[in-house]
Amino acid sequence: MKRRDFIKKAAGGALLAAGATTAAPAIAASKRFNWKLVTTWPPNFPIFQEGVEKFAKDIETMSNRRLRISVFAGGELVPALQTFDAVSQGTVQMGHGAAYYWAGKVPAAQFFTAVPFGMNAQGMNAWLYKGGGLNLWREIYKPFNLVPFPMGNTGVQMGGWFRKKINSIADLKGLKMRIPGLGGKVMAKAGVNPVLLSGGEIYTALERGTIDATEWVGPFHDQRLGLYRAAKHYYYPGWHEPGPVLELTCNLQAWNELPKEYQIMIETAAAAANAWMLAEFEARNLESLQELKQKYKVEVLEFPPDVIRELKRLTDETLEEEAGKDQTFRQVYQAYKSFRETNDAWNDISEAAYAKALKL
Ligand code: CA
């Protein structure tokens, strides 16, 4: 029995080696693809755009220049917030951005970026890769002709820049704040007027007092935007975005036309970029934070516990309300919640316990 299996295997191996089983792999490998990838990021946007360009270059090298991906920043080929449509319609083959930008079309997409008081980068990776999250995401994007991949994570963001100190939840009332997504909905419940502004508009709005507060990313990116010149109180933690996932999308037909080896290259390079971007954020943020404090005299403050507690309560309320409005949102919310419960239980005796131990 064993011997027969061995002979069968050996024969198959020989056939494969001789390229006799099928001519398809040889043809596939020589086929060339010239793809376009559009992003939601400004040109030269560090880490985000940089990471996408590295991804494209890696694939070009791995495929021996047979799969070439030209990368365009937001507005260069299509407007930043039309990348979803452009990839969905096949105008271009790939896009990079964040799933919560498409909340207007797919409210449930927000779970694949960040949920206020939700899972951090480690939890999101576990849910997406190993907890069924990515399969769910792919199912939800399929009607839009898209295949999504996790590709980047900022880690826990900062809570934002405030012109005035926040001592209680009452201090939030009436503030105009740039804060997108579910975080904005939660803030609205606390009496904030959430405003949507693109990265390029934030500084001027804050400087002129059109808005009283803004969140952006973290010290590294916030410093580059010069936000410390317009507000001096820099709050943490970014309760609203505890580990936002960035997404790569691929047009479904384009994906299906690719030979398997190129599909694996994309999957692998996206996972590598996912780790690369998180490492960049982790490595660069603290240095910028020190400079903000020392050189620019920024006051770095923790949100008071009462404010956090109230925002947490309002988050649960918001999520329940949104789940009542949309069936897919409700379905993903359930899946997210149930994974999160086990993740939290493990986190309690691993990461959280370790963080506590370090402080003793
Ligand atoms: Ca943000």
C-alpha cells in the first residue's frame, strides 16, 4: 500500500517536473499584468502611502516584473473617497484605504476598521485571520465585486487635540470636533457636533476656530500636520480608534483572472505590509510625542475616568442602535462581540496582566 502510494507520488512528481501534467502553469507564469492601485491617502503620506508603495514594489520583485502595480495617491487618478467604486467597477484593479470610509454604503464595514472601545491591533488580527472575521468581510464585500485584505494598522490612536481642557463630560457639550465614524456618533450623544473634514482641511479649521477639537492619527502624523500650533491639549487614549485596520481591496474579476501563484504573492505581501505598518507606527510615535511635549510645550493629558466611563456607556448605546437599523451590521456585531469576549478573557491574563505587572 505504502509502496504504491510512493510510486504514484513519485510519478506525479516526475510529470510535474517535466511540465507534462498541464501546460497551464508555464503559460500563467509568463502572462503579464499591469495593474493600477488607487489609495485614499495624500501623495507621500508617510507609513500609509509609503507602505502601499513598498507592497507594490515587493510584488513586482517577487513576480519578476510580471505583475506590475502602479500606485496612485488620492486624487491622482480618482478622488480619494471614490476608490471603493473605482475598484468595484473595475476602473482599476486595486484600492487601499479604510473600510469605515464606506459606512454610508455598508454600515457593517466599520467593524473591519475600528469600533470605539473595541479590539486593539492584536485582537483585530486574531479575529480577522483566525476568528472568521476576514471570511465575513469577504462575504460582505462580494456583492460589491471586491476581495478585501487587512493591510496595515495604526495601533491605538490618540484621543485628539482640544483647545480647552476636558475635565468632565459636560465640557464636551457644544464642542465642534472633527471625528469620523462610530466615534463621531458616540461624541454626538455626549453633545459634541461631529464634523467631517479631510486631513488637508483640519489644521486651518482648528487654527481659525471653525472647530474646537480634532482627532487625527497619532503623534507622528499629528506633528507633521502642525496641530500643536492650533491646540495645546493633547488627549489620550484614542478610545474611538483602538487599532484601526487599513484595507487592501482587489476587484473580484481581476482577482479571479490571476494565476494562483500571484494570488499568493498578493495575500503574502499584504500580510507583510500589515505587520510593517504597525511596526512603523509603534517605532515612530513616541519620538514625536517627546518632541511635542518638550519642543512645542504640548500638554499631554489622559481623559478623566468619568469621561471615559460615560463614553463607553454611550458607545454600547450607539452600537445597539446601529444594530437595530441594519441587518448586516447586527450580524457582524454579533460575530465581533462573541470573538471579543474570548479575546478579552485571554487578554486579561496575558497582555493586561503583564501591563499591570510592569507597573508594580
Ligand atoms: Ca483617527
